Amino acid sequence: MTDFLSSALGEFHQNSLLELIAVVLAIAYLLLAVRQHIACWYAAFISTAIFLYVFWQVNLYMESGLQVYYLGMAVYGWWAWQGGRSKGKPGLTINTWSLRQHLIVIGIVVVATFVSGTLLSGTEQRLGYLDSFTTWGAVVATFMVTRKVLENWLYWIVIDSASLYLYFDRELYFTMILFLVYLVIIFFGFQSWLREYRLEAQEDANLTIKR
């Protein structure tokens, strides 16, 4: 415990102030996403830009590349959630994917993880396969968030749980704490989105009956 506190304090004096700012913004992003507030994408963009720098400094190359993707997805997510609001149309609503769609994307993640993990095995990076898995899984799950796919929360449970060991190994303790907080918020996020999805489905069913 003493070693953990000493390492955490030492890290804070190096680059953890930036990491801490990114963590706070990342938590703000997820809380806003649970509420489906479009401002979540602003917090995501700034937080991601900071994490891009932090991860590159500790040789997490796949995670660094992932942050570039996140930057693009923050812009796309804002655009997708904005939808037709400016034209008076309803925004994007919560939806689900079929079993076939899930099997396809999971298969893609497995193959991509094997390929990139094998390539990273020739570098100085440790845990290349784990880094690859969390990266490719996050690519899929982030896209699911931008499209408001309900199951994204279930994907994040697996991805964030695996990420905990990765960040512990790199002594990114604030980021590790962030992902522990994420796991708690994810539970409530899934419940919130599921509740709204069922309400919307019930409303659609009632409209169909009236017609």
C-alpha cells in the first residue's frame, strides 16, 4: 500500500496533473452520455486530446492510436446526436443490434486483436495482445455510442475491466481509478438507456395500435 501511494504521488509530480484533468473530463463525458446530453462530445474531445499525449509518453501505441480515433468519433458523435434537430426533427433514438451484427463485430475484434497483437510482439511494448483487444473493442463500442446502440454498455464492461490491468501495469493510477468509476457509471447508464428504450418501444407499439 505504501509503495502504491509513493508511486502515485511520484507520478502526480510528473505528468499526472494532465492525466487527472483528462480523467475529470472523461467522467463528465460518461455522465453526460448517460443523460444523452450532446455536450458529452465536447468533454470527450478535450479529454481524448490529453490522453493521446499521456499514453504516447508511456509507450501504449495502440491506445494512442485509439485516441486519434476517439477525436474523430467525438466530432461524428456530436453530428449524429445533433441529427435533424436544427430542422425540427427528432434526434437519434436508442436502438439495438441483432445477434448476427454482434457476432460479426466480435469476430472482427478477435481477428484484429490477433493481427495487431502479433505485430506488437516485435516491439518494446508489453501486453500487446491486451492493448490490442481493448483498442479494437473500444473502436466498436465507441461507434455504438455514437449510434446510441443500447448494448454498448455491455461491451464497455468487458473492455474497461480488461483495461484496468493494462493501466496498472503502466502505473497510470488515476486512469485506473477512472475505469473503476466507469464500471459503476456503466451499470447505471445501461439501466437508464434500457428504461428509455422500453418506454420508446411501448410508445411506438401504442401508436401502431391506434392506427
